[in-house]
Amino acid sequence: MAEEVTRAVVKEYELGPYTKVRLVFDSDKGMVYEVIEPSLDDGEWRVYRAVRDEILYNLDIDLTNREDFRRTVRPLIRKLYKKLLKVKNPPEERIDRILYYLERDLIGFGKLDPLIRDPNIEDIHVSGVGKPVFVWYTKYDLLPTNIIFEDESELRRHLQKIMFMSGKQVSYTRPIVDATMPGGLRVHIVHEAVSPTGAQVVIRKHRRVPLSVLDLIASGMAPPEVFAYLWTLVENKASILIIGETAAGKTTLLNAIASFIPYNMKIVVVEEVRELNLPHPNVSYLVTKEALDSVGKVTLFDLVKAAMRQRPDYIIVGEIRGEEAYALFQAISLGHGGLSTVHADNPRSLVKRLMMKPLEIPPYMIRELHTIVHTAKVRIGGLVNRYVVEVADLVDIDDERLEPEFSTVYSMRITENGIIRTYKPEVSHALKRISEQKGIPIEYLLNGIRKKIEFLKKAIARRLSYEEFIKEITRWWLGAVPEST
């Protein structure tokens, strides 16, 4: 006898007046993300198609402004509803439902629109025809949805819309494309020419309001002590690399600690696709540029070299993978502060990788690096959390064995009895270097860290928003925050 499938609603919320989301635990499928949209009968779908065709053939209707679109289209829906369904007074709610689908499909992203609008979703994965779209959901990792592209033509229509919005084309001659869409969405498209199951699309969402340090503390990523320590390093132009696996929170952490850079410093941000968003007034954002036959192509390496000519206090590279690493370490060696992320398993393997081909960065340049922050994605039960598992200062590299030596300021491990955290700022080699280079007593730096810990704890207690928190940090730099704070 087949085992009965049970379903339980774990979470439910609305994305608007006509869209609802349910997270459902299914004993057969596990956790499933379900989108519930308004229903239309056959006659109303006829009205929808008629209005849609009218809009597409009417060049006077603005498809970029939602308010103008609604104001223009609503009377058209009412007119065709009366004409096609022979209804004297169409119900306003039914008109609103038809308007919802027209807005979703013509201004939004079609079937994917609710996923784009859900702030809890980080990535969207389309893996061809007849398969559920997957989403990377905060706290639950990858989840299947109830959204499926039934045939090639439907998927191709959505793909064409994405390409139109990104300004790039994918084809048999150019089957793999990376692009940016409005709102900072990053999209990776693989054409059906190299994907037998149909076109594949990955959309990475960009937070309009970044997560602050307070958000990361509240999420359990790291305690205030860790962020107070990193704050002290950043304000003294230390160079820090954040390492970890895919989706371990590296970029989120990078953006958060970059807010600690003193407000009057010049910053240059270098990325392949714009992701970082800093609150500082003097920030230059540089992004790479692709070109056919390498004509006009601009790489990360080119941009990091160009960044040095702008006399920045800090150069931030979204992620280093190739020759741009050498340029970044050159900049660090010349006295610029440096922040970046790298895929690596642990601090030791990172330093080894930097010295090996194809990077081959000399040990004397790597020694200029102050600190490595190791992040990890940890699954406990059905939930996924991101943690800072280690903060390690680089002490030295043995010239003969090429073995790095570290001082571990912070470490975290999970046991049967819970999370055990060890924090020892007094062993910090980075603080020792800053003390020697700037003539600042170690005790003064440690005392500053203690004050920052209290500052962060009070900010958490006050539940400051991102904007409010940035204002408080700015006041700190301006000397408006009393020392006892």
C-alpha cells in the first residue's frame, strides 16, 4: 500500500493584493515554494488576450511606467470585457485580476515575476522545459517551486523578454551570456544549442537596500566582537580577503564591512557585474566590458590597474580569480587598502593558491595581506545559516617551505552542545602591524574595539535601519559619538 503524502504549510505571506506565497513541507518532495495567483475563467482569459494584443500593437501605451500603464489599460479592459463577455457592469475585482496578469507579463517578468518580487529569494534557476523552477530561499537553500515552463515556445518567450531587458542576445553562435537587468539583477543564460533539455537561466537578485552589519549580527553570522575587530582593521586601511564556498555570504559580508571605511576616504569598486552598493560620497564603480574578438574588451585586471591611477584609499574587487589578483596585491603593496572575495576552503589553502600557477603572486607581496575571513554555509536540520567560522591574521610565509603562519583572532565550531566561539584580539598580528606602522599603542586599539562592541550592541538594541546605522557610523567618524557610547 502506497504511503500517504502529507502536506503542511510552514510559512505563508502576501507579495501584493493578488499574489500569495506558501512554503509547504511535502512528505514526498520535501520543502516546496508555491506561488498562488488569482484565477481567471475562460472568458476573462479571452479578455486578457484581446487587451494584450491591443497593447502590443499600440505604440502609445507606455510599458515603462506602472502608474501610467494602469491608468491607460484599466479603461481598455473594461471596454473589451463589456464587448466580449456581454457584461454591462464588469466587477472591478475581475478587472483588477486581468490587470494583474497584463502588468505581470508586459511590464514584469511573466511567470517569474513573483519570484523577482519576493525579497526572501536570492537566486532563481530555470533548468529547461517540464522541470520546476528552483529558487534559492533565505534559510532554506534551494527549493523547487510550482512554476514550470510547459513547452519550448513558452520558455523562449520568457527568454526573449529577459534578453530584451538586459540588452544582450543569446544565440547558436553565442550560446552563453552574462548580463545585467534593470534593478541590478544578474542573469546567466545558456542557449538550447548547448543544453539538450532547453534553455537555462540563472537570475541573481541584487538587494536595493544592503544588509547591514546589524542584520548580519542578528542573523547569527558573527558576534559584535568580530565586526568591531574588522571595523578597527578597515579604519586603518588594512587589507582583507573574504573566503568561502559558493553562496556562503562572502559578497554580503564584504558590502557590510566596507561600510566601516571612513566616510571621507576615496574608494574604487571593481566588479564584473555591479553588486556592491556603498553609502560613501566618494566611490567610483567600475565594471568589465565584453567585446567581440577582444576589441574594446576591458577586464578586471585592466580596471584594477586603472583604479590605482585614481589615488584611492581603498580598492575593492568583487571577486578575484585570475590576473587581477596580482594587480590587487600590487596596489596593497603600494599602500592602498584592499578588500575582495575569493573561493577557497581555508586560509592556508588560499595562500598556497595565491602562490601557485596561474596566479603566482610572490610571497613578499602576499605578506602585505593583513587578514583572511572564512565564511561557511552550514545546514542544521532543515535550515541553512551563514557563519564566519574563522578570522585569521597572516603572520608570515616561510621562504623555504612556503608555508603560511597565522594568528587566529576568532573561530567558531558547532558541537552537540551548541556553537562554541573563541575570540582573542590580544593575539592579533594585524593589530601589531598597525601599531608598529602608525605608532598607535596596542592597548589604544583594543580599547577602541571595546567601545565599538558597545556601540554595535546599542545599535542592535535600538533596531536601527540600514540608513540610520550608516548615519550613526558617519557621526562616529565626525567625532559626534561620545567616547562612552
